[in-house]
Amino acid sequence: MQINTAFILGAGLGTRLRPLTENTPKPLLPIGGRPIITYAMEHLREAGVKRFIVNTHHCAQRYTEAFPEGSWQGIPITFRHEPVLLDTAGGIKNIEDLIVHDERIIVYNGDIITNLPILKLIDRHFTLQTEVTLALRSSGPLLNVNIDSEGFICDMRNALNHPGIQSCLFAGVYIVEKAFLGRLVPGRIESIVIPLLSMIQENPRSVGSALLDEGHWYDVGSLAEFERLTKKGP
């Protein structure tokens, strides 16, 4: 099975990387001679994605300057501006009209660099037939997503006191069915974690996961990490 559309989260303020982000969105900062977001685009293209949607907020005009033709290597990019920053769930709801009724999308944080096997995430999503499936890793800086013995998400941020069998890193890549967007409220500033926790409380088998430890994964979330990757390369 193939997923044609990816939503890359590009609207954040990048506060942890100031002053570098004062006049540039974090996903457009250069590493290895090109914008961070293009690593996501390359990764998604290799997985068969044929259309990108990118949300914008801080210094939004920089995106049109970086992609003046509205595309990257022939793949079209639709930019969706958020005058008020809506967080992850709000941002996903804000692109609802761009998704056809029976489509699902890959949501991808615009400030990570990874080559984890997206095709395994896609296969897992279709096997579980959940509305949402998260890519996880078993090691990393923040292990705050818990899975049960069947690989379903049973807790996030210890909000439900359900430790499950393993604590994992949320890799910032996940698949969302169009039906999930019906759970979200237009214009609400909300993290994706909130509706996911509600789903888990309703049905412990409603949010799936794929544990993907192959490849590399970097979160460009600090000046130290940015400088390290700039010197070393991803």
C-alpha cells in the first residue's frame, strides 16, 4: 500500500535555536548545504509520497523564497499558513480540506533528520487498521510513549499511569487517517497528544505503533545538536 500525501510540520517558532531562527523557520536552517526540511522531503519521496503540505507561521515568506516554484524536485508543495500557531493537532485539522475523504497522510516533524524505514510504518498501519500509527524507537533522549504487549500505545507522558511493557521515543513520524480529523476542533490550539490520549481511554487498541530502530534519527532541537550536525553531517 502507498500513501501519497505528507504533511510536514514547519510552523514552529524554533525558540531553542535562537538567534539562528529569529529570521528563519527552523526547518529552513541549512545542514550539509541544504535546508533541514529537504531531508524529510527526500525521505518521504523514497517512500512513494507524491505531494507535500507544509504549514507555516514564523517568517512564512521564507518558505516561498526557498521553494519559489512551489515544488521540490518535481513534487508539489502546498503551503498552509497559520496566523495563530495551532500546535500539532490544530495544524492537522487546519489542512482537512486538502485531504480527500478516504485518504490518509504521513505527518512528519520538519526539524528531524532520519532514514527510519517508513515503508515498515506504512505496512504496520495497514495491518493494524488504526486511525493513527506512530513511529517509535526504543532508545533516545525522551522515552515517554508506552506500548503494550501487542504494540498498541497505552500511555503518553505518563498521563494515564499505564506503563505497559516498554517506554519508547516518539520519532516525530506518524500516519493519520482522514477519519481521525473528525475528532479535532477547528481553530483549537492543541497538541496531538490530547486527542490520542482520549482515544486510548476509549479503546486501548485504537492507537498503533511501529517500533523502528533501524537507521539514524536526529532531533535538531538545540544549538549544540545543530552545530554538531553542521560539522559532522547527518
